[in-house]
Amino acid sequence: MEEVEQMAERAEPLKMMLGFVVRQCAVALGHAPTPLELVEWANNQRDARGRYRIFGRAITTDDARVILKHPGRVVTVRPGPRWQLAMAVGER
């Protein structure tokens, strides 16, 4: 019984499609991003806690090209306040 309770307590990691991130960039820019624009946007985010990178590390233009070509790819996201919108959408 304890094992079942422990398994129930472990939440599955939050996952989202890369297209969600690209869409957030497009909204910020007002148009679909080029690979260079996606790099600049993803690597230079700021919030109340300071500067951060969307993907947890700096991405390159080559990375951005792959991201833009595969918007349906699902990736794991660290839960936190920066992705509250994604978590709310995923619960629907």
C-alpha cells in the first residue's frame, strides 16, 4: 500500500511542445521568428528573479533551426512560475 501512495505522490514531469515556446516568441515579436530572433529571445529572458534562458542553457542558431522545424516535438519542462500558463493549458 505504501508503494502505491508513493507512486501517486510523484507527479509526472510537465511536458510541452516546442511549438508552444515558439508561439510565445512570436507573440513577443509580433511575427514568426527567424532562427536568429528565436536565439536572441530564448537566451535573453528576464523576470522578477533576473535573467534566464528558456531552454536552461544558451541555444545556437543551429538549435533554433531544429526547433523551428519540429514544433510538435514534446520536451520536458522544469515546473515553476515561468511556465504557469503552459501548466494551466495542459490541465484542460
